[in-house]
Amino acid sequence: MIVTQAIGATGSPRVIGVSDSLWIRHPGSPVERAAIACADIVYVEQTIPVDELAAIAVDVAQEAAAHVRRRRPELFGPGLSGTAPSADAPPASTEPTEAVVSTKSTETDPVTVADTETERLVRERLRRARPDDDILGEEDGGTRAVPSGVRWVVDPIDGTVNFMYGIPAYAVSVAAQVGGRSVAGAVVDVARGIVYGATRGGGAWMSDGTGARTELCCNPVERTELALVATGFGYAAGRRRAQGRIVAELLPRVRDIRRVGAAALDLCMVASGAVDAHYEHGLSPWDWAAGGLIAAEAGAVVITPPPDSRADEGHVTVAVAPGIADEFLALLDELGAREPIA
């Protein structure tokens, strides 16, 4: 699959189409091929091989996941939280605690040495494969403005608290975006060794590591009161209070709530049918760039924040099975849950 990018008369980039006739983005209503002749399109700047980007995303995410998997027992001791290590297990890190774990926005928002190591690894591999592309990562940042070409969006460990505590729900997320819209992405469930992937217009899939891929499709649920809904919470106390109020109103009107602690996995769970919907306020692009694409390509209705937004703006991210999308979104509106929570 080839993405075609053009430059408008104003100099702004517009992604106008792909080789299999799936249109990715164009100002206004859905476009036809004749749109390439519109006055605001001056010339085609570049073509972008989406399948190549997808292969890079998968390879890099899997290598990064292997590093994360190896580093956890080295840093925090073997086994899951609360389990005793085996006699022949390697010792936990002797590094000072503050060298292994530091904090970001609040004392409950940790970053480990494995997060920073893994992002450096991912950036090195991406620069080797695509030296001219931009990179935005959770730990080392990047420009807030959306570039005109390919931008890689990286979360080295989504679910860092789970990673620290030994809860087996954390992931590596790598996505390629064009014009702020994801066109290829991969999420690796580190503990389970499951790889999720998607390309824009090419569908979504999962693999258990054997190489065989299973096509993903959302659940055929048709009633919101029977929906299993995943969500997550921010780090600031004020936002948590607001999120708690929404959950209190939502819980009696759905099957149940799940709080996994890794938004990328929540989105992939919508795609695989492990849950029926996910909503969460305050995600940054690295949280939703790959998982949102995977959910959308599995048939979900997906709403994401602006590509230049960040967590502190409090925008909501939603992914919901198509059979309940209208009803679920209406319910979120009723609860005020589609408004930003700063």
C-alpha cells in the first residue's frame, strides 16, 4: 500500500489517498480521485510505503519488547508481584532505587530506567531504518507541531506501574503517522508475547509470536447495557475525582468496568473483542497512535485527541464496537464524559 501526500497552495500538507483507493484525509467531506485536480493541490510531494512502515513498526516493537522483558527481573526481581523468586533466579538490581525509578508529572507517575533505555533503543532502530523521519516519544519527547512527512510515535513501556509491580499488562507501542494520522502501527503485549498490528485500510491482526496472524474484529454486541468497558485514570487528584464521578454513573448502565492500566492494550482489547469499548481522558499521542489504528481497522468507531495535543489537555479517547457506538457515545455525552477533563 502506498500513501500519496500532496502540498496545498497554502503550503500545508494534505494526505489525499492510497493506492487501493482508500482515502486517508482531505479537507471537507469524503473525496474522490478527482480531488487531486482541485485548485488547492499543487503537486505530489512524496509517496510513502505503508507496508514497509508496518514491517518496521513490528520488528522494532518486538525487539524493544524483548529488551523490556529481559530488564524487568534484572531491575525488580523475578516473578510477578507477591511471588517468591526461584532459588536459581538472578538477583534484583543493586542500583539505588532512585536510579531505577524516578517520577514525572506527580509522585504516582513513574518512569523507570527501562523506559528510557527502551526508547533509546527504538529511536536508534528507527533512525537506522528511516533516517529522515521525525520521532515523538514519551520519554525523550519531540516537536509538538505535526510534521509534513512521516512521524514515528513511540511509547517504550505503556503501563509502567504494572511493569514495576509485576502485573502482566504492559506494552511497547510504535506507530507511523502521516499528517498526524496513523497509517501503520504495532503494539506488543510484553508479558504475553502477543503482537497486534494494523495498516490504514489493510485491516488489523494479532499474532502469538509463531508468525501466524489472526484477523481482528470487534465483538458483535448490540446493547450498551451488555458492554464490558475499559477505562483508565490520570495521575492528578482533581482529574481522578472527575473520572471517578463518571465511572460511578456509568457502571450501573453497562455490564462492567475494567481498568487494565495500559491504554494501548485497552485499545487492542477492543479490536480483539476482549472488551467492547474503551474511553479515557488525558492520553497523549504515544498512548493511542498505534492502538487507535488497530481498533479502527478491526471495525471500532474511534475518536482520538488532536495529534498535537498532550495529556494535560484532558481530551477523551474512545474506541467502541460499531453495534453500540451510537448508544455508547450518547451515554458518554449524557454523563459529560466527552468533554475534556483538565
